[in-house]
Amino acid sequence: MIRVLIVEDDPMVAEIDKKYVEDVPQLTVVGICNNGKDALEVLKKSKVDLIILDVYMPKLNGIELLKELRKMNINSDVIMVTAADETKSLNEILNLGVIDYLIKPFEYKRFLGALNKFLEKYTLINTNYKFKQSDIDILIANRNKDDSGNIKKGLNEKTLDMIREFMKASSEKLHTSEEIAEKVGLSRVTIRRYMNYMIEIKEINSEIDYQTGGRPSIKYYI
């Protein structure tokens, strides 16, 4: 499972974050810290893939914590969460390499979009795959689904329909992105983008297969 740490001093917000994270099958919350100092101690001892990090916290705020982590070469991905009146620090935060930035109060759909942005990057980086320029462009641009509910920019409706038909026709099976790519004639990277989108809109589900003999693989199913 992909390990997530929530660092948030508001217990209610922390529980909301936890619920949202656990709606994504690949992710598991390994802890909740209510201040930056405790989070730093946890991160010194345990590997975490993603941190949901509030900016304003006691003892050590989110920006200070993130600076300390980068000094220590702890390169966990970070989704930063902050109140609207704290956005003056936006440029500094972005320069520290956060994967997304959410302003409270955020919508469920927007939070899931941030998680899917992380998953897209995580999946690309953690596979034995020879990147093409188009893959790098996708990784850097990380096109997001817009909040109007329209199809994500950069996705094609006909391609989406083709993948939907394939998944429906083989609904009794679980498929890796490699298997789907081979069947429909697209790249693995492209397939992952569409599968992440379909997970976001709750058309399909996914699980991690650890019985591969090598790296765990993500399998998709209806």
C-alpha cells in the first residue's frame, strides 16, 4: 500500500482528510500528527510516500517542517493544505516541491483530484519504464480534471469510451495498465491517466497486487 501521513492540528479536518484518503484503494493512512514537531519525528523513523500537510500548526508550521524534510533529503510528496489568508506563502511553498496546494474549505472532488495527481506521478516514477518526451510532459503538466465535471483536459472522449467498452467486456477480470494498453493499442502512461480519471469519477476500482515476484502492480476492475 502507498503510505500517507496527515499533519493537521484541527481534529475534524484531520478526520475528513483521513476519510477522503481512504476512499482511494491504493492509499492507507499510517498516522495523524497534530503538530509539525511530532510529524518530523515520525518521518525521521518511517518511510511515507505522501504527506497531507497543513501550513499553520503549533511548534513547527508546515513550511518549516517541509524545509527540514528537504534538508534531510526526505523527499516524500506533499499536498499542502491552508486557509485562504495564508496564500502569501504560495511561491515559497511551490519552490519546496509540493505536488498540489488546497485552500480550505476544499471540495471532495478537488481533494481527490490532488490525490490522483500524486498517484499519476507515483505510478510513473515507480515503474521500470523508458520515458518518452510526451510522458515527461504529462508528468510535469499533470493536467487536472476541471471542477465543472467535464472530462479532464487532455483526455479524449472517444478514447475514454474505447477503454470503457474494454473494461465492460472483460468485467470478470482484473487488468494491469500494461494489459489494457496492449489490448487497446495505447501506451501504458496514457492508460494510467485514463484509469486514474475513471477511478476519480468512480467508474472503476483498483487494487495493488503484491504477488508479482517483483514490484507491486496496480490492477483495475469494474
